[in-house]
Amino acid sequence: ALISDISVGMQQRVEILKMLYRDNEILIFDEPTAVLTPQEIDELMEIMRGFKKEGKSILFITHKLNEIMAVADRCTVLRKGKYMGTVDIKDTTKEELSRMMVGRDVQLQVDKKPAHPGDVVLDVEGVTIHNDQRKKDSVKDVTFQVRAGEIVCLAGIEGNGQTELIEVLTGLRRPDHMELFKDGKPLSGNAAAFLAAGVGHVPEDRMTRGLVLEMSIEDNLILGYHRRPAFARRGLRLASAIRRFAEQERTEFAIKAPNVQERCSALSGGNQQKVVIARVFSENPDVIIVAQPTRGVDVGAMEYIHHRLLDLRDGGKSILLISADLDEVRSLSDRLAVIYGGRIVAEGKPDTWSDMEIGLLMTGGSLAPEKEGTA
């Protein structure tokens, strides 16, 4: 298979394998666990400990505090490109590390109110997508519902049909079979039709689907909505209105940049993600499809994004969250569906299973009979 044809998660695994079989003395891991299951993360950590015993030197770059505490001996913190200090792991805590990383106390545990789901807003029936390259279906008869005022999370390792499913549910791809209803009315068409119908989309890959990196923050903030009367008249941009809107969003979403004319390529990953989220949330969609919203962002941006999603849920919005981060899945979801091999293999409350059981389901394993199926 061509590397360009496989998912981001599979590409990452190829990179890890390529590095492991070479006899290097210095190993640099840059966010290697972003799309791995708990079992795969434990395995990688054990490999790293083995390399350490062999006398190899490892530089491990990550935002994940649990992994730092589990495997590192020392941790050096950078903030805004500046050296903030180095600490011995045995003498520090996650709270202290997060304070060094962000410059203030960070709420590491999400404080979530009970959900009060309303009527079904998004009704997805029998999604099937054929994948000609692999001569099999990438999505097989997927059915689920999302109600007003709830977050439904689709958890799975990349390459199990999530990308194709998101593309179908946002008008970017035509399914081979699907019945899709929003507020009881059939929904179809291209991406513009879905945006007009009140479906917002935060894509999994902000670099290719979320932003045009060489364009400014203000231009990226209106992408897809640039023909709205607020931003254009008779085909001409309303520059002052766009500037005012962009400045307002920069302030509200705490986007760190000298001005809104700054190119998005100059922003950090967390601030790029905030631009995408600001664009989607500012349009006040009824349904928000959010894929991997905190991949590669620091704990401060993660805290902010989680709070915004919960505020929207509490405001009655319907949110479909696609994530491979089990901490995020547990913190945010009101209902959890696990996808493997293009099928939903289990569904229920997030506390129905342990992390290891969810990881097992994500890799195609089976559980005790009383815990299988849907809840």
C-alpha cells in the first residue's frame, strides 16, 4: 500500500516500526502515542524502558502528562519557545508540570454536569461505504442517533472507517447507502449544503482539511461562510466587517497571534486548532461533528476546548465526537460507541467498560458475554 493511501494512525505506526528496527543510540519520539490504544501505549512504554536498560538515550516529546510520569526520568518544559526549567519526575506532580507548561493552574479533571438529552436531532441509518482499493467495505451498516444536549463519542483506532464516516456526514463524500435525517428531515448534498443545514465540522486533520495555512487568520475564520451577507456583498469582500469579526473571535477564543493578518502557518498547533473551532462554533450550528479536537495541543488549549464543547452541549447542541484519546472519551461523552472494522461493535455509557476493555474492543477483541453488544 502507498503511504499516502493509509490513515494518519497507520502512518504513525510505520514511523515507529521504522525507528525501532534500526540500531540507533539516540531515539527521538515526537508525540508517538497520539492514535494508539492503551495496550499499544503500554507496549511502546515497555519498549522504551528496554532501550533505556540497553544504554540508549531517548528524547520523548509529548503533551500527555500520564505518559511523562510513567516513563520519563527528567522533564524539560518549553512554553512559547522559552525554556521554563527541568525537573526530576520522582520529585514532581502532574499539577506542577501543567503549571509550568501553561503558566497557571490547569483543571486536569473535566467537571461535567449531568446531560439532559432532548429530541433526536441527527439520525444516521445504515451507512455503508465501499472501499475499492481494499476490495471491501470501509463502513458497514452503521446506525446511531445524536440527541439535543448530548455528546455521543465514536471511539476507535484510525483506519477503522471513522474518516470515511465523517466525510459522509459532512457532505464531503457520497455513501453507497445511507439514510440521514436532521430534525426528522432528509439531509443530502455537498459540504456547502450541510453547512447551510446547520452541521458544523471540526476535521481530524487541521493542516489539510481545516485550514489554508498560507492564508491569514481572518480569511481562515470565514472559510466556507465567506459568501454570507455579513462578509460579502455582490461578490465583493467586506474587509472591515471581516476584520471586526476576526478580532472578536481572536479575543473570545484566546487565539495567540500578534494580529488577525498573521498567516496560520505561523501559529502553534493549539492556536491553529482554535482558529478552526472558532470558525465552526461562531456559526452556532445545531449539530457539531468534532474529530480529534485536542490532538497535538497543550494541556491549556485542551482544557479550553473541552470546556467549550461542554458549554455547547449544555446549550442544547448535538455533538458527535470522534476520538482515539480515552481520557477525552471518558471525560466528555454521555454515550460511547466503539468502532472497529467499519462497524459499531459496542455502545453504552462510558463507565460501562474499563480503559483496557475499551482498548480491547477498539482492536477487535471480545469481552465477557454480559459486557458485549449494546447497552
